[in-house]
Amino acid sequence: MKETQNTQSNRIDSQESSAMLYMQHSQVMIVYTEKSDREVWASFRGGDEAAFNYIYRKHVGDLYNYGMQVCHSDELVRDCLQKMFINLRKSQSRLGDVQRIKGYLFKVFQRDLFKLIKKEKKSKDNTVPLESDQDYFFIEKSHESKLIAEEFDAEMKAELTKALNKLAPKQRQAIIMLYQEELSYKEIAEIMQFSQVKTARTLVYRGLEKLKEIFDVG
């Protein structure tokens, strides 16, 4: 009887602890949502674990979706994300100031992911770098660009997806980052390692012009 009571007591304690953790997490998310990126990053650099958790939970989904459009390997993308966040935590006190966390994370993630892709591509056919001359970096229908307005019907969405996949890899990449991930031209230039912001802007404009040509022909 005592064992049963102890078991029930432990279960209640566990449930209460879980509920408390959930409440704490919700409160943390609310608190950090109201802070600027610079404030959140400063807290993270100072060793605040809650700030790190907030950064992770807020951005890991977008990073994963982007990674799955770069290569079609769930294992590779998850592995890269895990290593990236572990390395960030280890080096947090040595990191510099960051104006916009999302742009910084995308820059680091793409660099790390490309390194893994190059390492793995010899043994895996489904992971190919964007620099390849072949027509890769296809856009998944489950991660459609925000270029696709909500009022478009399913047929229009499918046509736009096909059109985007006809663009040069870097054009698709830039358009996705601008419209889907809402990164700035400056951030796109940094991520794609362009020396000038206007290069990113030109890349997007050419991609959009190509889209217009594709639809006009169609």
C-alpha cells in the first residue's frame, strides 16, 4: 500500500514539476520576445541559459526548413543544427555583438551545412552543394516561398513552385531568403559571401525577371 501511495505521490510531483517547467518556459518566451535581439544576445553571451533556449526555440524551425531545401537529408540537417548550437554555447563568451540573431544564425548554419555537404557528397547522392552547375536546390511544396500569396489557388501555387525550380540555384536561394525567411539584402550578401549588397539585390531582381519571363512564356 505504501509503495502505491509513494508511486502516486511521485507521479503527482512529476506532473507538478512538468507543469512548473512549462509555465517557466512560457514566461521566459514572453520575457525575451519583448527584448531586442541585441539584449537577448547580450544575455546569451553572459551565460544566461534561458536566453540560449529562447534563441534555439525561436529559430531552429526556420533553420531546419531552410536546411531541408538546401539538401534532402533530414539526418544531415539535424546533425548540423545540433553541432552548431553546441558550438555556439561553448563559445558564447567569445562571440561578438549581433544586431539581428536570425541573420547571424543563417550565416553560420549555411557555412557549417555546406562543409558537411561537401564532406558527405561523395557517399550520398541526395546532398549536393548549391555551387553545383546542376539544377539542384529544389523548393519543397511543404516549404513554399512567401512569394506565393494566400489568395492563389492550388494550381497557381504549383505553377509558381515549378517556375522557381527553373531558376539558377543562387537565384532561388536569394529569393527564398528574402521572401520566405525575411532576411535583408545585407544579410543575404553576408550569407552568400558577396562583397557588396547590390550583388544580392541584383541576384534577386534577375531571378524575379526570369520568373516573369517563365510565366509570360507559359
